[in-house]
Amino acid sequence: SAEPSPSVVFENIQGCSPKCFRMLLENVSGLSVDDDFTVEVIPEINVAVATFIKTIDTEEFVKKCSENNRIKEFKITARLLELTQSIKAENIPETVSTDYITVYFESVRNGGGPVLEVQLFPEENSAIITFCDHKGN
């Protein structure tokens, strides 16, 4: 697909607190956290993912980030998150069936789309959900 991802991965974020990082992204993008994009920080691997709710040119945003002096000072790198058709859902109760997971992730209200397959891993309380199209996830 030639369509760019709505999500940007930021690596090497350990030198910037989550609050500072969110403000930094607002400064670079000119947008607001929560209204225009969300940020998920994964401290265990020093990564954050910004997902844009508002349609922007994410490729241009990544370029702006690479040129931003503050981001350079923090030694943070940015790249587009690859589009995928599969996601991993965690903390799934043991009693949940693959049918329930399928219906849940196909719900438009939950932001889902047509599900191709659900692989349930009860020992890990997780599942891999594969969508017919990357837009479902």
C-alpha cells in the first residue's frame, strides 16, 4: 500500500520525560495531544508511538522531527510505524472465546474491521488478531 502509516515510532526516548515528550510533539506538529494524536510510551524499550487522529502528512512530520534541534539534543529518532494486518491483544480473560474476540474487533464502534483470523493463546492470556485489511487494526 502506498498509504503512509498514521503512526510514528520514536526511539531512544529515555532522556525525555513522558510529559516533556508530549509537549515536544505538540511543538513540532502544531497539534494537541488527545485531540489530534495519541501517544503510547513503552518505557521498557525506550520507545513511544504517536498515532494521529487528525489526518496529517506523517512522512513530512518525521522529516520535521529529524530536523528539530530539541529532538536532536535528546538523540530521539523518528520513523513511520509499518502498517500491519495483525495485532496482539493482551490480558484477555480465560473465558473469552475466539468468536467473542472476532465480533469485538469487527465492531465499527470499537474502530475495528473485518477479521480474517483469531489465534488464541490462553496460557499467555493473549491473542493475535489478523484483519482482512490493515485499516481494521
